[in-house]
Amino acid sequence: MDNKKDNKVSTFKVMNFNEAYVAPVNKYNIGKSIVEWGKKNNYPEYIFDLYNYKGSPTHKSIINKKVKLISGNGFADVIDERLKDIIKRSSLEKETKKASLDYELFNAFAFEVIYTNEGELDTIKHIPYHKLRIGIQNDSYSFDYFWFSNDWSQTRKSMFKPTPIRAYNPNLKQGKQIYVYTEYNPQSVGSYPIVGYSTSMNWIELDYEISVFHLNQAKQGYAPSFILNFSTGIPTEEEMETFSKSFHDTYSGTENAGKIILNWSDGADGAPILTPIQLNDSDDRFVDLMERTDEQIARGAEIPPQLVILTPGKLGSTEERSELLVEFQTTYITPRQNNIEDVLNEITFKSGIKEEIQFQEYIQEQKIIEDK
């Protein structure tokens, strides 16, 4: 609030709050032969923020649980010696866990398929999906390919300059190729994937904002508690700033929860007036909102809430949770495992290996442990 002593006019600044989630627009940059992923070509950074820093604990818990269920127990034993060698040389179980995380974050994953000079399959390595961008065919690249950069925000630096890598072609067994799998969605055909939790983006952000609200409430008092008015005339901006800073340093903080609004007026009465502000019931409303937020995040992720949300007084029985886990394995986890298996087996099959790679199911392993 700005005060002018000469005319006693007060002005107010309206704060703009964050907007709701807006789906990314993918731009076809013909000049650079690239399909840009979202505004400024940095949509993955938003996805990482939701997962790592500015998202929901429930969201992260769901992602991690899915990855654990998909690849947490590795592969079933294989007999083919050549397949064994490729799995070991590639550290394929570890690489597949990384691909599983990409799959749950982006609804897509990628492997780098590397061949020997003789055209034999050498290794299958995970390549971070967020480091890839779709290339547009031109006179120089008349085949499907992807651009790779370790940091798309610094591509002007030589060390991060994008390099083209050919898309997987089983008939061309040479060099390095990129096999990209994208979960089908009619709206994303031929472009970037739509994340599986797209309908709960606002709820994930909301969970973070609720935590920020409570942190501010605890650290410095998000809502003002009093208006302290000095009826001794309106001081200069510098005087108000100096006093406000001194007052804040003395009385604010977690141990002095709540804020006081300082106000100066040119009145006859020189005594300061302390006016309490009636706070609303926001805490109660936020508790209810948080419960609803967790449920909506779980629904958007297609996982039974009971598997990730442990609410006192609402815990399901062990038998109920086991049944839900079996159902979740059947309806969500197994199809995702099959998709990763299909990609790996397509690569190895095209290289002459007939035995298939298969995941071990997490619930099967758990049952064995419980039976013991």
C-alpha cells in the first residue's frame, strides 16, 4: 500500500495467483527440424517439478509405488546364454527400472539400442525420455530420428548442442538407435505423450499450494491477526519501512504466529489503536480439502486410494488391501509390464534370440515371503 502525505490517497496492488493447469502446445519448428515440447520446449521440467519439488507427496508416493510394482523384482531367470550376456552387459534390470520411472512420469520410455560393427546386438540401455525431442524429416535426415540433448535449456552451449540419433529400425543393425514407446492416446499420435495423470494435474498442484499455505501460517502467519494504527500523522515511506522491518524482526516468526498490519493516519488522537481481525475457518476447510485432494490424485492415477492413502479410522483390512493389490496388478501393472517386455523382446527377437524376457510380479514375491 502506497501513501502520499500531501493528498492522503491510498493505492492498492492486486496480487495475481497461479493459473490452473494448461496442457502444453507442441510447436513444429520447421527451421530447426524439431517438434518443440511445450512452451519454450521445456514441458518435462514442469513434470519434474510436480514429482520432485512443487507437487504432492501423494503423487510422488503413487509414482514410486507403481515403479516398484512394475520392475522392483527384476526379471525371471533366463536360459539362453546370449540373452543372459546381454542382460548382464547392459545392466538391463537397472536400466529397466529407470525406464519404468519415465513410463510413469511421462507415459513413455526409451531405450538406446547399440550394435557391434558386425551387426550383432551389443547392449540395450535406458535413455532419459525427457532428453529427447522428435526430429522432423528434411533433406539431411530423410528417416525417423530424435534429437538428444543433456540440457534443452542450454542448447546454445556446445556441450549441450542437440545431436540427431536414428529411430529404431530392426532392418538396419548398425550404430546407435533409439526405440521410443509412447502410450497410445488419440490426441498424441505422432507427437509427445499425454501423462497418465493428466486429469489430476490441478489437484497435484493444489496439494503443494496447501502445504505452502500451512508453512507460511506456521512461519510468519499467513493471515494478519491485528491492525495496529498510529494516529500521529503519516510518516515518509522510508520511516514506515524502517519501523516495519524493526517490528517484523522483533515479533514475527513461528514463535510469534500471526501478522499485524501497520497503518498510519493523520488523526487527533495520538494513541495507537490495536484492532483484532477475526480469522475465518480456513484450517478446517483445508483439512477437508486435503482429503479430497488425495482421493482425486489417486483416482487420476488409476490406483485404489487405500493402497497409498493411510487415513486413521479409514484403514482397510489386510485382506481388503491384498485384494485391491491383486486387482491393481491385473488391471494396471501387468499391462504396463507387458508393454516394456514387448519392447525388449522385439529388440532381442529381431537379433535372433527366441527366449523372452519376463518381469517377476511383485505380489507373487510378496506371497512367497508371507507363506514362509
